[in-house]
Amino acid sequence: MSWSDFYLVCFLVGFGLSALALVAGSVHLHLPHLEVHHGIHVPHAAQSGAGPRGVELSWFNFGTIAAFLAWFGGTGYLLEHYYGVWFVAALGVSTLSGIGAASVVFWFLAKVLLVREAPLDPADYDMVGVLGRLSLPIRAGGTGELVYSQEGTRRVAGARSEEGVPIPKGAEVMVTRYEKGIAYVRPWLDPAEELESKK
């Protein structure tokens, strides 16, 4: 096997992996996870300083390996086969070309695609204590509909009165417990209003 053949195989493997990633992403195929855990921590964009949040991104992942192989192989093949460059110089330039391409892919992943990613925290989705408004009234012993905001998304859930009393449409309520997809609520009183009513 000559150096030209070696570079051509590297290029074809890298290009094939890139094409496979493109097809797998567009038709939602789930491929085996390939990652070596030595990389950087990409912080969450909306990080509030409350503990470490973000995504761990490895330097060696499917995208960077495919980019390195494609550019390393393509550059080496052109230099070796068409220009007849000395094999050590071709190897050096090809390696730098592959590292440059892998760095661009890694930078794009870290700075563009994963900047808003964060691991899910179950506490962010806890229903107890959530404030919302009833879009459908709760009749005595019946079920209404609660509209609330959680993690920046408007959500809807079935709601029942904690005390079994009717609650009118549009009332602001607080979830006291959440069971089997139903939020048990009570009318929400602003603490200042509650103090005023007790006077």
C-alpha cells in the first residue's frame, strides 16, 4: 500500500462517516455512542451560578474524528498523488489540515450547537409549589385545567381542588401535590394580601 492509497482510504472513511452522520441525523437513526472522556465543560447559557450546569464535550467525538480523517486523507492524497511532495512534508501538512478541520468542528459544537444544552434537573420539573391560572373552572369534586409556565415553556395539566371546593376560571392557584397527572391546587393569596385579610 502506497502513501497515496493510505491517504485515500483515510479520506473515504472520514467522508463516509460524515455522510453517515448526515443521513443518521436527518432520518433519526440511533448509532452507538462514540466518545472518549477527555474534553471541556460547555457552560449553560442561562447559568445562574447555582451549581455546576452544562454539558461535558469530549475533544474526540464522532464529528471531530470524521473531520480529521476526511481532511487529513484528502490533503495527503492531493499532496502525494498530484504534487509528489516528500512524504514527511505531506504527512505534516496533512496532519495540520486534519487538526484544523477537527478544531473547527469542535468549536462549532461547543460554541454554537451545545451552548444552550444542559443536563435535566428533576427539581426544575417538580410540580409542588408551581403557580398558575385555571383556564377551565374546577367544580366541586370535579376537574379543571391549569395553565402554568415551567422552564420557560407554557404547560397545561388537569387540576382538582385540594379541599374539594369550586374554584372559578382565571383564579390564580398553587399546586400542593401532583399525583397521576393531576395537580391538586388551592387558591393562591399573595402573602401581603393574606396578612391584610387577617387584620
